[in-house]
Amino acid sequence: MYPVRTCVGCRQRGDRADLIRIINSQGFLKIDTQKSHPGRGSWLHSSSKCLGIAVERSAFGRALKAKMDHEQIEELANFIEQAEKMLKN
Ligand SMILES: [Zn+2]
């Protein structure tokens, strides 16, 4: 049985391995690259579409009580862009 998580963007469930984990680190969003940081985390498909939906719905702020500024959204977007590129290659 695979561990299944729900994407905060599209709300579809996905394999833990296919989602990135985002945590609240001292009040700010941070990508949990090891997916093992203790505490609350939000899961997101590695997809700019899902990120867009999550940002629009302020999903991270609500789920994690973290601040979300432009810099962090950009960081997330870059991270996802890299991941998408890697998948395509
Ligand atoms: Zn999604």
C-alpha cells in the first residue's frame, strides 16, 4: 500500500513520492526536501498548475499558518519548474 497525500492545489490524492512537502519554518513557507520534517506539512503536486491554484486559494496560509510573500512563491515556482524540467528529460 502506498502512502497517499492530498494536494493542496487540485485536491486530488497522489502518491507521496510524486508530491512535494511544504512546511512552516519559523512562520515562513519552506520546501521540505527530505519530506521528513516533524510537524505539520502541506503536500503539493510538482506542477505549476497546482501551485497556481494553491496560491489563489491561499491554501498554504490556511493550512500551515505561514506567511507567504512573493519571494517564497517564486522560490516554490522555481523549484517546481526545475522538477518539471527533470521529468521531461
Ligand atoms: Zn495537484
